[in-house]
Amino acid sequence: MLRSALSLGLVMGLGACAAPRRAPPADTPPEAAWYGRLALKVDSLPPQSFNASFELLGHAEAGSLRLFTPLGGTAGEVRWQAGRAELQTGQDTRRYPSMDELTLALTGAALPLPALFHWLRGEQVTVPGWQADLSQLPDGRLLAQRLDPAPVVDLRVLLDR
């Protein structure tokens, strides 16, 4: 039930349209800000699928991920720092002890946030069970897949250039 409510809150009306880019805070270095679209598919029971425009700011230890509706409104925001992660959708805020637990509750699979930041910078790092294809990163495309343990997860990122 919780997963369904969170999923509905995040993906209701989301599509592949790009949201207007918002300026990052003045103290955010350019290498700590990414914008684009993402698609996440989790082969769970029931299958989970998310598509959204996004703004990712920060680094693995502290940051935020905002997901946008096709019209540019904020569908949800995830914020994290050491020992804490929270998801805000509208007036509802849910708190978790870590990003692993937040993504597990939301999607049914823990996502490798620290590795994602390395991958976005073009750095190949190994995460048990995950494979990242960085060959199209110069064109703004990243594909990461978790094959083991189940469920299979497919993460695709298309960066704005």
C-alpha cells in the first residue's frame, strides 16, 4: 500500500516532456548538477515503472533529486544527507534512515546512489549485481542495470545538453 501510494504520488501524470530548467543554488558547482529525463523499470510483482524529468543536485553524501510533471510542476523531491533521507510529495513528507531504504520502499529495489554520481561523471565503478554502460555518456545517455539479485532493475538517464 505504501509503495503504491508513493508511486502514484510520484508518477501521476509524469511523462518524457522536459521541465523548465531551474537554476541551482549559487553555491552548487557545475559538476554537482545534472538535468534531464530518467526512466526506471523494476521487474517486481507488480512491475514498477517511472518516467520523469529531473534535477539532481549535490553528491552521494548530501543532495536533492526533484522530479517534474510534463507541465513543469514539481511531482516530488528527495533530499538526503548522512543518516537521513526524505521524500516530499505535495504536503506529505516521508522520512527514512538512508537513501537505500527510501528507494527500496519506493521502488522495491535499493538503487546505488553513490555509484550513480560516479557514472554521471564518466567514472566506471563496480557495484555488485549492477552493470553500467557509459559508452553513450558523451551523448548524454546512461544505462545501468541490476541483474542480480532479483528484481531486475533498468535505469536509463538522458541528460540535457
